[in-house]
Amino acid sequence: MRIAGLILAAGQSSRFGSDKRQAVLPDGRSMLDAVVAQYTEVFDVVWLVVGPLDAFAPDVAKRHGAQCLVNEQAGLGMGHSLACGAKTLLTHMDVTGVVVGLADMPAIASETLLALRQALSMRSQAVVPVYRGQLGQPRGLPRSCFAALCQLTGDQGARQLLDWHQVEAIHVDDPGVLLDVDRPQDLAKLRS
């Protein structure tokens, strides 16, 4: 029974103005390095879903022992990236669940990832971190959701499949589950 990590890293960074995954954090690492390092500390197997012709993410993945999945339809939205990842997950019969994270959320605590992994492995049902009443990221999905994830399109993600207010809430003391870096000012907030 293994819980995998899946990092969606194929976005266009249009609101940021450049490849935000390469933005340098206060500790000197790129945002993507920080996120991949967190996941590889917690999960036995980690995949990054990247776009075609991505020259940056494969080096980051290799440095941390993760693997890249190329989503040829990355420009069509997050749903396509989730579907790409789910198709690979289905081929690994030992993977019983996945924690799906975003490449632009470098402030998530390792304890949060561990709590999600543990809850998902014990109950085999979807889990979501909650900080002060707000649903956050990343989110855990059991194997029973993988086939439906393969059908996703557009930019909706797994919202089409589940009512996240009805799944198991994992209450965490981690504001990082709410902090994604979409614009340069978000990065400035993270630095402060």
C-alpha cells in the first residue's frame, strides 16, 4: 500500500509574468525545488506533471529523485494535467492513493503532508487540509477516484468529481495550505 505524491507543474504562469517555478525563495532555492523536496521527503514515489518542451522541471525532478510526466495538452488546463497523472497512477497497482499538490505552493509544512498521507492510507477516502475553517491544498484522493480523474478536461481539476466540503477534513495549523504564488506580490508576501 503506497501513497504517491503528484505535483501539477505544467501551468503557464500567466499572472506571474515569468516561470514562477524558477522564482527564488528566501532560502535560495527555486520554488519548484522547495516543493519537490517537500514531497520526496514524505512520499515514496513522486511525479511532476510538466508541459512539453519543459527544460527546467526535469532537472529539478532528477535532483530530488522524482519523475516527470509530460502532458502534451498542458495548455488546455489543470484537468488535463490531472488526467495525465491519473493515467500513470492507474498503471501502478501498488499505489492506493495520491496527494495532489501544486508547484506554486512552497510553504506547506511537511507535517501537513504526513498527516494527509496517513489519513489517506488509513481510511482510503478523499482528504483535504483545513486551516482556520478554510479548505486548502494539497488534497488526497484514493485509488477509487483515479479512473474518474482520467476523464478530466479543462481547468476545473477534481472539483468536478467531489464536494470537498463533504470529504474528511484534516485540521492543520499550517497557513501554507492557503498560500499559492500566482503573482509577484504573493511571492513578496511569502518572503515576509
